[in-house]
Amino acid sequence: MSTVQPIDEIELSEELIRKFDKSGPRYTSYPTADRFHTDFTEQNYLHYLEQRAGKTDNPPLSLYFHLPFCESLCYFCACNKIITQDHSRTTEYLRYLEKEIQMVASRIGPDRKTVQLHLGGGSPTFFSSDELRQLMAMIRQHFTFTDDAELGVEIDPRTVKPETLSVLAELGFNRNSFGVQDFNPAVQQAVNRIQPFEMVEAAVTESRKKQFQSVNADLIYGLPKQTMVSFSQTLDHLIQLAPDRIALYNYAHLPSRFKAQRQIISADLPSAEERLQIFMMSTRRLLDAGYVYIGLDHFSKPDDELNKARQDQSLHRNFQGYTTRAECDLIGFGVSSIGKVGHSYSQSVRTIKEYYQLLDAGHLPVEKGIALDKDDLLRRDIIMTLMCSMPLQLDDINRVYEIDFNQYFAEELAQLQQYEDVGFITVDADAIRVTAKGRLFVRAVAMVFDKYLKKVTTATYSKLI
């Protein structure tokens, strides 16, 4: 039985989800990270950094710092992390971060303004208050922030203290994100992440006292021991906390790729049918609670900047997900961090040993990357526009890239017909538009324009829903 329910500019249809719920990239970049290669070296990265020096029309900067340490292992986690109880390890890591900051900052010119900073991990709150102060002093010594810059940090409720939130606010952080995942004790036990509701509630309450402008909470559905009833209770608690943004992630169980997931008992995972019902229920409940669907797995309150950007069609997408900031050069620091400079992407080495060795030798820790050609740039523009559910204006594409869209993408337009037939998109002489029915399926639509999907990859993509 199929039900179609229009809610807040999206439509939920079990029938269509069952039909089109295939696997595909999340498009935090195009080409996607699995297409990066080791032929792209430090010298290539330096070339793109130094291209910016001395120019007056450079885009602003967005900075990402990967802080990889965690006190304990969460079994579901697919992030690059270092599990340790030894907090002294952060001292050395900060010393090497400073080396990397100095090497990069000296090559991009002194006049670049920074509009965005994000600390991810790992658990940034693994670092002490004094170390967070030290890190921010290092950053501000080399980068100039605009008055309205977004400074965000990922927070582990188990390691954050009221003092930590005070220090973060003092340092200029105005956005934070809490890893909630699930409030049910049995689920938390199954994934080795024990954090009672009261612990998260205290951290969210303290964030509001410290006047963080936006508080995000991450949920994951599809975890072991989850049921419709238990996850509905988790939503009860979360809606009570009323975070400004919510990310509702679909758990991808890939134990052959991520060692931590081998601790999860596969028999405890909800079935595909149960996962679908949990997703449908969760989406309806969040929308009924007044949240707005932004895209993919993101929701926000109507007055949040993300929704305002969606409404005025200024929404963007990068490695941190949906963002309100216009096109930036994204500079990544730390192990496994990813950056985007000019027409290139690059990623740092994944192990801390390699990271230290390269910096000691006077090299930036680049492991791989990719330089984009004109076709890559064209397809990236199209894919990112679709991913933000904005109209793809064909005349604009033709003018900027000097092509005839209908001729250049004749094969893709034929493939889009299946999505036009079911009402996911409309296609006319002026534009391709994603409909309310199609907003849940933008990844499938975007995949039509991904030429790399025709080539072999070792990557395993997540399900669209």
C-alpha cells in the first residue's frame, strides 16, 4: 500500500522509496572522494595554493581542522579517529598543526578573509580548555575572520563540561553539533556510546545560556536494537530539546571496511522494512514538530539560517554538508582532512605517524587529490545545484560553460526521463527543477550527471534513503 503525503514542500511515498532507493554518493564534492588519486601530490596542492597569492578577486576561506582523538570507540563510527585515554597526545598534535598552519598560510597571501571554521573529529572536546585556547590563538595569528564568520564545533556530550562551552563561546564559536544518535539505553549499549538524556539536555541548555546561535543534533536510524517504538521515544526527547538543526542519518553497516563495526551483532540490526518505517515515521514527526526539510537528511527550524538560504536559493554544499556560505576555498588541516582550493581537491594522509613524518621533513601531508577539468566543473555546478534543490537554469549553464546543454547532455536528458515520468523533476526549455516529490531523491537525479559512476570504483555508497 502506498501513501503520498505532502508536508512542507516534500512528499513521502513508500512506493517510490521502495522503487528508487538505490545506493549512491552523498555529493559533498564532485568528483567524489573515492575518485581522488595519488598522482595528485604536494606540488599540485602548492600550485593551487600559490595561484591565489597576490590576486584581488579570491573567494573567502573556510577552514576545517580534524581533531582525531576519542576516549572510547563508538562501534557505528566510520570516521578517522584515534582511541586513547592519554590526553598528553594532544600536545604533540597541536605542535604539528601549527607547523601545517604556518606552511599553508605563508602561501595563500595575507589578504584572505575567513568566513567559516569547523572543528571536527574525533572529538574536539577531547582537548582541554587551555589547548582549545592555544589552537584558536594559532589560527587567529594566521587567518583574519570576518565579523559574521561561522565558527562551529562538534561536541561529544560525554566529554564536554560547562566550562568547555564557556571557553568555546569566549573563543568565538557560535555553532555546535551534538552526537546524540539514540537515547535508548539498549541501543547505546549495543554501540558502546552511553550518554543519558540528562547529559545531553544539560549540554544543550548550557549552549543556549552561552548564546550559541545554532545547536545541531545528529541522530542515526538503523542501529542495533532500534525499533519503531524506541526511536519514537528518542524523537520525543529530541523534540523536547528543540535543537535548531537535526541531521537524521541512515546507518551504513560496512564491517568489512570499518573495523569498529565488527563489534556490532548483525542480527540486532533492524530489517530493511523496519528501517524504512523508522525513516518515514521520523520524517513525519520532525515535520509535524515544525522542522523544515532542507535536503538529504537535514532538517532545521523555519527561522534558522539554513532554511533562509534554502528559501532564497543561496544554499550551498561542501564537505561539512549543507552551508549558508557562498563558494569558498576550503583549507583542511590535520590527518585525513579534505580541502578544496581553486579547481582542485586534496586529502591529507590518514595516519598520525605519516602526518608527523611529512611535516618533520618540511612537506605538506598531501596523500591524494584531483585536479578538475572543464567537464568536471560543469558537472559539479549541475550536481550541486540539484543537490540544493534549486532550479538549474540552462541558459546560465550554456553561457558560463559555452555549451549547448541539450546537445552536450543528450544522453543524460534521456536518462532523466524516468524521473520526470514519476514527477521528481520537471524539464523544459529554460530549466530543470526538482519537485516536492523529488526532493528526497535528489541524489538519484544528480547521479545521472556523474560521469565517474561509469568507471570502476572500490567505494561502497550508502542507500539514498
